[in-house]
Amino acid sequence: MIISMAYPTMYIHEKDILRSAAEHLRKFGSRLFIVSGRTAWQHAGNALTESLQAENLPYELIMFGGTCTYAEADRIRSLIPEGTDLLVAVGGGQCMDTVKLAGIRAGLPVATIPTLASTCASTTPLSIMYDEHHRFVKGEYFHSCPILTLVDTLILANAPYRYLAAGIGDTLAKWYEANPMNEGKTLNPRTRLGLSIAGLARDMLLEYGEQAIEENKRAEAGEAIKNIVDVNILYAGLVGGIGHYTCRGSGAHSFHNGMTHLSGINRTYHGELVAFGILCQLMLEQKQDEVARLLPFYRKVGLPSTMAELRIESLTDASLRESARLTCDPIQEIHYLPLVVNEDTVYAAIVAADQYGREH
């Protein structure tokens, strides 16, 4: 069976798109329930509200609780007013993921308005679930993507550049995770297309990433940041959406999942952990030359290459070994890699990546 859940019904990326947001939202719903991050609403709320009022499009608004948990998704679902026919998520990846799960459980479509380009959550049929301490629990896969995604370049260009860098790290993993899963295999057209998009995303990140970060630091909606926003949000989602099981996460995201259980790690963004997870995966694959190739780029865009740069409060050998154990838990996708994966090899890969980053 070939399964493909490639993209939102409509993806629009324009400067000032929020000023005409209601025109697009009206195509999919007549009564909206908006869930927004607090900081996100400070930046996007005025333009979005003005558009909705100008179009006489009724809505109700609540604030997102902050972490993508099952309890938060249930809370949102319980507050959906009768007659609502479209949920709208405004904010970062955790808000997107929580509203997507609430929408699936309520049987309602979801539109997304990302205010950060730090993940592809606004376009994908997936929610990454955490507990109340921001420790990874599991991934929830859905039968459909968000129905509409509105991306405002100005909003994203004015966000702290660290979020864009995190998105670069998260998207870069698409190639490094999917490629080794398929090496030496006969590929069907769907997998070939997914891998091609992953490779194109990698190339564009390496070409435009540094310039995009510089534009972001100046709050400038230039061509480089426009390119990287599309790569981080749309291309990244297309890789798994088209390739599905043959182009999904593997090593880097599993390292992320294990490391979310380290004390104090919640100060580190998803894509930053995934970026370090790429280095760990490459060490696991014994591809030190590729680590050496990536490190200069990491430093140009501000991605972590050592454990110290992950802002971990109190790292011990015991906690690192526990992280390694969780990384290779049977539910983790690291087992899609054509390697011997166990607690010892994973622990050694983390130590090797950290040591290489410190020494180079």
C-alpha cells in the first residue's frame, strides 16, 4: 500500500498575509475557534483580528497552555464552542501540534498560522507529544494535514533568530535521517521524490541558511529568509508527507527524544536538540567526515555542536546513559537505521559527538 499525506490543502506564504487572513479562512470555515500562544498573539493578533472583523467572520479565542500534552489537547477540545467548524492555531510548533490533535479528536479541520519557522508542525499530519515536564512521550500520526497554512514573512522575520536556526537544524535532519534508511534499496517513485525534496532542502539550507540568519537578526524579510521559511515549513513537511514510512525520522529525532529526559533540557529548542542528534547519528554511522563538513555551518547559523551548548543544567554519566537507553527504546525510530543500535553504541555516539565538537 502506498500512503501519501503530502501537504495542506492550501499553503500561502506572503508578506502581510494576516491582513487578508479572513478572506482565506472563510473558504474553510464560518465560525472559528482560535488557539494562540501568548507571545504569538502579541505579534499576530492585531492584524488577524482586524481582518476577521472586517470580513464579519465570527471567532472565539483562547490562549495555548504552553506544552503539547494530552491534557492540553483535551482541555482545548472541551472548550470548543458549539457550531465551530474550523480550529485555527496561531504560534509555534507545540501550539500547532496540540491543536491538530484536538481537531482530530473533535472531528474538525485545522488551519495553522505559524509565527515561528522553527519546525514543520504547521503543515504535517503529526503531533509530537510531551508530558508536563516537556519530556517526549510519543508521536501521534493522523490521516490528514492541516487544511490551510498562512505564513507571514514579516512576523517570522521579527522573531528571535534562534528559532529560525532551530528550524534549520530540524529540517537538515530530513536528509540525514531518510537517506541511510534507503541506501542500497530499489526505490519506488514516492520514496525517490521524498528523498529528492530532502536533498534539495539540505542544499538550500547550506546555501541560504547563513544569509537568512543575518536577515533575521536585522528583522529583514529578504529573499534568503523567505527561502528558508519555505524550506523549514513546507519542504520539511513534504519529505515525510510524500515519502511516509520510507522518508521518516530515524536517528537524529530519536536522540532528541531521549535527551528530552535530561534535567533542564526544556530550555533547548526542538530543532537544536535534533541538530545535535544529527551529529550523534553520524558518529553512530561512523561518518566523522560528514560531521567535520557540518560543523562550520552549525557555527555560522548558531546550532549546538556540544552538550554544553544544549544548556543542560546538571549532566551526569548516569543521566546520559539513561538518555541513551531511552533513545534506543523499541518505540524509537532509530531502529530504522541499518545499524546495530543499543544503549552502549548510542551512549558512545553521544560522547563522540560532544568530544568532536569540543575539540574542533
